[in-house]
Amino acid sequence: MGRPLKGDLSSFSLLVVNQITSLRTSNPGWGAKTIYTELLEDPRFSKLKLPKISTIAKFLKEKGFVKKYEKHVSIPGTHIESAKHSHHIWQIDGQGATHIEGLGRVNLINTKDVFSKLYCGCLPFMSRSHNGSPSGSEYQHSLRLAFMEFGLPTKIQTDHAAVFFENKGKSPFPTRFHLWLISLGIDLIFSRKYRPTDQAIVERSHQTLEAQIIEGKTFTTISELNKHCDNRRFRLNNSIPSSSTRNLPPLSAFPDAKHSGRLYRPEIEQTIIDFDKVYRFLSLGQWYRKVNKKKTVFLGGQWYYLKQAEPESKVRAGFCYKTQKVVFRNAKEQTVETQDLKGITLSYLMGESFFNTYTTNFQLQFPFDQETRLVSTTFLESG
């Protein structure tokens, strides 16, 4: 009562305390267990009382030797599950850059239905570097073509590539690709880290499609390769037996896989996108960020200036569905700032225009019902 606080090592010899400080200062990577072992084996301290490992750990934290770790928060609704019917879950993955005679290094983006084993997509892109991987716009373009052919699936499963998952922090903000899928009413599932078998269906398709399309072949243009990909994929789906589908082609084994029943056309995508789905999804998340010296934090690709926040402090950000505002709270759960959500716009979600990309031309679907006719006419007249 009334006595000043002396710290976690106040009851131990000053020699021991100074040695712990010295060991940690000269070896920033050493933790409490290592320091305790060094003290235990040092004959100078054999007759002195030594603190427990947990006590040393508390001392290091008290003196600021231990950095503050961000809380780990998972993205909502990303658990692995089994496919229950055709087009319930698609797996998508970009194959590593492969050398193709006559073209150079090419990435294939492959998409496969988990339940029916249907080959939903196989789209080639010229690799941007020797070991380059596809961009977010290229993944979007690949899926748009698959959506046109087979309709929208219920869920899509990916790995933790940066296009799909923000890998830099412990509480990742959804990527543009993720929010785009959410806006279309498609859930995104992430495979478990260090579990490549979670993506086994699409990983196996890399080998099959490479054998069917690339081996022993020469192509002079990407359009020629793209046409060949479509031809072989059609054969695999309709004519070539597969051991994974009872020695039948996928569409013979599962005729219902011809279409999901959820229509998609690129000319009406902007009318399908639902921001309410995006806002509801964001309201389920929370993100921990460090305030820099300029009182700003980086969230979802945007900078937010927090006038009332303490520099170098930690804040927790959340999205309020009712007000559609981002709410920042400090360590004491007190509201620091409330700001408008930045950057989530129609052009941001859609990314590169489907009509400006270079693959095979397609005929826009003639609208047979009045509602679609009005939507399509408005879209085409607007550019």
C-alpha cells in the first residue's frame, strides 16, 4: 500500500538484472528461454537466485524489448467444405510460367468444378516475367469467360496468393478480387496454409491440361493457343473418359453440370454487382493496424488520417453496416475516428474492362425478355 512499483526483477540481484539487459541488448533475437539458459550456465551466477523464464519474459516486455504483435484475425466464412453438387465449389489456380515453343513463357489459369470434375476454364496469358504469376485482372477475365459458359458458381476456392489474400498482416483486409466475387454473390474459400492437397482438384488439372495442350506443340500467337485450349477442354468435358467420373466424360456423368442456373453476361455485370453484399461482408470483419508518425493507417489500399489517434499506437478498425462508416477504436475500445469507406467503387470492383482484353471475340447474347432488353440496350448505348 503506497509503495512504489519496482518491476518484475526487483527482488533479484542487480548483477542478474544487468546481465539480462546486456544479453538482450547485444542479442536482439534472444528470447527469455535463451537468456535463462545463458544465466544458468554462467558460473558467475551459480550462487545467485535466478528468475523463472516467465519472469524474464515479463521483464523483457516491461522494458520494451519485445515488439507488440498484431492480433491474428481470420477473414469470415473461409472454412474448407465438401462440394455437395455441380457448381457448388470451383477451384481456380494459375499454373507457374511454362515455356511454350514459338511463344515463350505462358501462364495458364485453370478452373475446375470440384463435384463434377468439369473443366470450367483454361485461359493462357503471356507471363509478365520469367517466374511471373497472373494478375488480378487476368483472374477476373478468366472467370468471366467461365461464368458465361457455365453460369455463376456458389463458391470459389483459392490458395493464399497475394491476388486473393492480403498476406502482409495478421488481420487481412479483403482484396479487390475477393470483394468482386462477394458483390456477385459468390463466396470465396481459402485453402489451408501448407495444405496443397486442399487444391488437389485444380492442381491435378495442371498436369492433365499441359499434357493435352502444350506437350509437343508449337504456337505462334496467344490467340492460337487460346483456341486450342478451348478445343481440348471441350473434348475433356464431352468425349474423353475420366477415372474420377466413373470412366465417363464429366458432362456424361453429370449432365446437370452444363449450367449452374445462375445466368451471367458481361454486358450486364454492372447491374448484377450488389454493394449491399459487400457492406454486409465487411461488417463481419475487424482489422488491427499501427498508427504511423503522421497519424495515418493503411487499410484496404487506402490511407486514413486519424487526427485523434496517438502516433505509434494500435487501433482496431471495423465497418458499421448501418452508417456505412469505418470505425477506428484504440486499445481501450474507445472510438478514435469514424470515416467514410474509401476506394470501394464500381470501377474498383470490376477492374480492367472485359471488352478491352485480347482473347477470342464473342457475340453478345440477344435479350429475349423485356427486362434484359432494357438493361442491355442501356449498357450498349452508354458505351
